[in-house]
Amino acid sequence: MHTLKVIFGGFLLLGVCLLLGRWIGGAAATVVATTIKYFLVLWLAATLVNMWVGVSKAGYSIKDEAPVALLVFAVPAIVAIGGDPLLAKLNNCSSLQIAESRTNLPIMSE
């Protein structure tokens, strides 16, 4: 149950980061990408702190806690990275605009 709460906390942190990024920098694809990078760093730090608490306070071994920490980090991180095109669609960007912003190359349309 604790693991699910921590993963949910990761989704909340992602939401807060995205809202702050949009509030500070707007809805540009580069702002979203930068926001996701900051989220990943913050979430990794939070995951490592959670692992440290599990080892030092709860009495789990690193061997027991490491796979759980990987799962806790991976679920929100995969959603953050994989949800980038979804967020762009919510911001009314087309797939071509997403691809163009990632490659910085003009895309030829028919």
C-alpha cells in the first residue's frame, strides 16, 4: 500500500511540475521537455530518500528495497516521458509540430 501511495505522490509531483512549467514558461514543447527533466531529477531524489527511509528506519535490506525503488521511480518517469506527445495534443500541437520541435528540422508536408 505504501508503494502505491508513493507512486501516486510521483504523479502529483509530475502534475505540479507541469503546472509550474506552464505558468512560468508557457506551453512550448521546449518548456515541457525542460519541465520533465526537472521532474525526473526531483523524482529520483525523492525515490532515493524513500529507499533510504525504508533501509534505515523500516529495517529492509538494500537488496529488498532496490527493486521496489526502481518500480516506484519507473512508473511516473515512464508516464512523464511517454506522455509528452499526449501533453502536446492537449496543448493543441500536431504530431508534425512535436517532431519538428524535437529535431529542429523543417518537416515537409504534402
